[in-house]
Amino acid sequence: MKENVIAGQFSVLIGSYARGTATLDSDVDILRIGHVRQVPLPIFIPKDGVKSFIDYDQVLFTELYDSGSLFLKHVFQEGILLEGRHDEWLSIKENFKVAEVFDEEIRKYAELLLFSSAFIEYRKAVIPYLSTAFKAAKNIGIFHLASNKVFVFDKKMALVNGCGIELRDAEMLLRANQCYERFSLLPPPLRNKRTGRVLCHLERG
């Protein structure tokens, strides 16, 4: 099985466009395995969409595969194959076994949350803090749910179902992260008491 994984070259659409939940703000997430060339996109992908590539060489992909990576579970569960041999990809998917224990991953992201909440520079930079908190909490939620055999990779649902954050607060965190990553300002309606409530929720963890 290891040789089959290493030998193939694949392009896989993942994320919200693969799930069918994309919005105008969504990135086009593409995993490239064994290559870094341009990838032809399906007609339902907007030409001006912001593309985000995740590139693995075949050795790293194999290491993640053998370790039962939860990210690869996401790829196999929701991804749409754009390039590569379908029979090889199907064989890889069918033989994959996801890990069962994610305590170390949860601990790592919990430490990131604690560090960011204590980081003095963030006191004058709410948006960068919310972006960091979003990423950490989202991953905690995903790994927590996976520990209970619930595989959810939608960011908002990971925050809501995995961390117990209210939906509107999860949406605010997601928006703050998008603003930070795209160098735009957080809209005034989001600069309110809700921000403070979310910060307290995350710090209590």
C-alpha cells in the first residue's frame, strides 16, 4: 500500500467548495500530492476565487497516511478528485485507517489558546488574536469530535458542536479570521460586546 501511495500524483478539491457550502468569501482549497503544477478547476468554481494550495510530496503524504492523519480523513471523506487515476485514488481511500486518539493534538491547540490569551501584544490587536483563537478553537473542536468518532470538518460546526460556541459567535470568529487573512477591517457591527463574550468563552475553554 505504501508504494501505491508514493507513486501517484493527485489534485483534490477540498473544503467548502467540495462540501457544497461555499460562500462568496470562501477560498478554493486544493490539495496537490506529488506535484505543484496548475490545476484545472470544475466549471462551478469562480475564476476569480482566492485559491489556497496545500502541497505534499509523496514521502510526506505517505507519512501522514501511515499515521492515520485526521486531515487525510477529511480529504478522503469530502474531497473531489480533480487529477490523478481514479482507481489508484479509490484504492488509497479504501485502505486508509484514521487514528483513534487525538489527545496530543488537542493539548497542543489548547496551549496555543492559553498562550494567545496571555500574549500582551494581542491586547491592542483584537483581530489577530481572534484569528489565532479561531484557528486553535476550530482544531480543538475537530479533534474533540473525532475522538468521539464524529468527523466534522466544517469550521463553524466544529466551533459550535466541538467547542460549545454559539453559532453567531462562531460566525464572528470566522469573519474575523477572514478579515485578518485578507488584510481587511472587521466591520463595525462586529466590534461589540459579542467580541468580549467570545474572548471570555475561549479563555475559560
